[in-house]
Amino acid sequence: MLGLQFEGSNWESIKDIPVDREGETFYILRPKLREVSHRLVVDVKLNDNIKVVTFRSALVVENRTMLNVEMMIVDANEKQVSDIYHIGNVIFWEERGFYVISSFDENYS
């Protein structure tokens, strides 16, 4: 079991996080911030007999298009509340038993 404490945050600690089985577990962070419930995902995987525990956001943005994408977060009034994020596309393919990762446009940042 693991425990997680958020330093410098108002969120309560999360205790007794099981890591004995592979899978994703979602936790609702308390208290709400500005009336919004935030979530945390604990992802447990086994890679070559090594247990990998990942703490991440419940929101995952992937660009699987042939285009580069710009994204920003807006509030309910469509006011920009984040920076603009540039999400380049990534192409995966297998070559001679290896996975190759390449950006479609290397000049895009």
C-alpha cells in the first residue's frame, strides 16, 4: 500500500493506495477547488518484472492526427485560463523489431 500527500495544496492525503495488482484506479481529490472536483489516476503496470506506479491526471490529450494541434483551456465563459499548448503529432511504426517514434513536423514546437 502507498500513501500520497500533496505538498503546498489544500487536498487531503490519500491513504491505502493498493499497488498489488495491475490497473488504473481513479481517486476524487478533496476538497473541491472552485466547485470543481479534480481526479487523480494511479496506474500500476508490470514491465519486465518491475512494478511501475504512475500518478497522473485523469485527462490525457493525444494527437493521433497527421496535423499539429494547438490547445488551450477555457472556463465556462470561454475565457482563456491556460497557456496555449502545442501538441505535435507523433507517428509510431515498427521497424526490424523496434518501435520508432518520429514527429511529422520537426520545426513545430
